[in-house]
Amino acid sequence: MLGVVIADDFSVTLHVQQLVTSSAKTNYALRVLRCHGLDTAALQRVYRATVVARLTYAASAWRGFIKASDRQRINSVMDRARRLGYCSPDTPTFEELQTMICS
């Protein structure tokens, strides 16, 4: 109902895979926007509004089911975006975002 995929064994690996895939597609779109002259600050706002929002959407519903390997995959997505300049260096880690949202 919320768009969160939870498997029969309460694994959210498929959901994380979908998040990683859609984030990679967004990174490509951001690269195209950068090539067309969008500045870094605007790229970071777009990243926060799309990818970070997607990663944290309904996080409280699936937070307890995530495995360490899935959490690492999400952090890798954010780390790559930081290296590319799409994600602000001061953006909290995925764990910090989850804690902020769920508290």
C-alpha cells in the first residue's frame, strides 16, 4: 500500500534494490542536468528532493527489517552522490536520516 516491498521472510532487500536502481537513474539525470549548466547547489537540492526523499519515504515502516548489507548499499549510493557533487557533504548518513525521521 505504501509502495514498500517486504518479502515473505520480512526482508526488504528487493525494496532496497529498487531504491538503488532508481537512485542510479536519478544520478544519470543529474549528470545530464550538470552538462546543461545546472549549478552544484541546484543539483544538490534536486538530489535531496528526489533521492533522499525516496530513500527516507516510509522508512519507519521498514526500518527494523533492513539488513546490514542493504544499509551499506544505501550508504554507498549516498557516498557516490557525495563524490559526484550531487549530495551535499553535510547531508546526514542514511542511519542518521532514519533516526531523525523515526524519532
